[in-house]
Amino acid sequence: LLFPGSHDSFSYWVDEKSPVGPDQATAIKRLARISLVKKIMKKWSVTQNLTFKEQLEGGIRYFDLRVSSKPGEIGQEIYFIHGLFGIKVWDGLKEINTFLEQHPKEVVFLDFNHFYAMDDSHHFFLINRIRSAFGSKLCSVECVEDVTLQYMWEKKHQVLIFYHYPLYREYVFLWPGNKMPAPWANTTNVRKLLQFLETTLEERSRYGTFHVSQAILTPRVKTIARHLIRGLKNTLVHRNLPMILNWVKAQKPGVMGVNIITSDFVELVDFAATVIALNDLLLEEDESST
């Protein structure tokens, strides 16, 4: 199946009043003592407008999550992070769980792929939060090909957690990060991005993993310097989304096709609806083979 996802899914709210995150270079941390710098950072750190609940209601089912402790804070609370700190992870998990309670046939992928300023004790704290939030909804690690919607419904599972840190081995409900490869083009050029997406699809493993196509453009330092005030959405996203969406429309789900596609500002075009509709191609294949 093909699922729509969001990039830096939690970044709809970041805290300008908090310190700059440990994911940033020392030079940025120094600069950020000037309040205007944090306002500019916000324009480039925010990649989504919609909350988790709004994204879920709009059809998003894969969430790209980066998390951190707050250095100097007492306790082990974990926050979402992208340059600046976002909401507490616990609050986000509860919001997602509330949606799942109301929609028992829906399934989500939560991909914890970047961790900052966290030792094992922070990880144990976060993993216990995950278990507390979702309980029996968590799907334990299986052969990827066995995890069909039918399987999830029969087991009453709704959540697959991907955890890119060695402690995943100690928990049956944490899938290793290598089961969710998400190659990253790291370019501001939309044609290079589309070429990269094509190439990585051709290299996709036939069996044994999910696969994320990151249909996103990444600003370079000079991009930010040239367009300081305009921010990510006005500089890169608005202009290039139509071309990216055209590429999406030309894709097919299936063994060597697309599986999960992520985008910035998922509500700006009919991104989720377009991705979901491509699953109809699988039904047509079924009908033609019977």
C-alpha cells in the first residue's frame, strides 16, 4: 500500500523563547542570543502548519519525528525538535492516540529517526512513554510482508514504531530503523530531487523493508542567507510543489513502487488525497488478474 506522510511532522509549533536545540551548530547557538535570529530560525524550522490531529484528519499516516532532551532541565522530559524545541513528545503521542481511539481501523507509522542530547536513561523514559500512550495498539516486529491491514485489524494493532537507536533490540514493539529507509536528496533543485526519487526507487529493496520517498527540498545556508525573511514555505515549497505533485501522480504502489511519500506543508495541495487515490491502481491490478 501507499501512505502519505509529513516531513518534520511536529514542527507546526516551535518555541522561540526556549534555547536553540542541540541539533544546531555552536555558531547558530551564539547568534540566536539575538532575538531576531530566533524569529528567522522559526521561518525555516517550521515545515508543517497542521497539528497531529489535523494531519491525521487530512489523511497523513506516517510521521517523521526528531526528539531531544532540554540540556540543563531537571528530569528526563523529551521534546520534539527542529532547530527550536517543539511540544513535549508525550503531548503529541496522546493527541495521536485520541485519534486512534476514535478510528479503530486506522494505522500509523511513527518514525523516531533523530535523537539529540539523550543518554540511555532518556531513551528508557521515552520508550515507556510510547508504551503508556499506545499499550496494546503497538504492533510487534514481524516480517514486513506479513503486516497487512487485515493482520493489523485482527490483532487490534494500530501503531508501528521505528526506533533508530540500539535499544530497540530490547523491546518487541520497536522496529529497527533499517526497516524504514528514507533516503534524502539534500538539494534545493526540484529536478535533482525528482531524479533522486526515481533512482532510489529503482534501488529499493524488493522485500523486508518499508520505504520512504522524501519529496522535499532542503535549503542550503546560502538559500537561507538570500531569503532570510521569506522562510522555507515562500522560498522553496510554494514554487516547487506543483512539479513534485505531478511526479507523485505518475507513481504506482506495489513491490518496487512507492510505499510512503513525505512532503512539507501537506495541506498546500491535494497531497494526501492524491497519494491515497493511487492505491486504486492496486485494486485495478487485482481485478485484471482475476
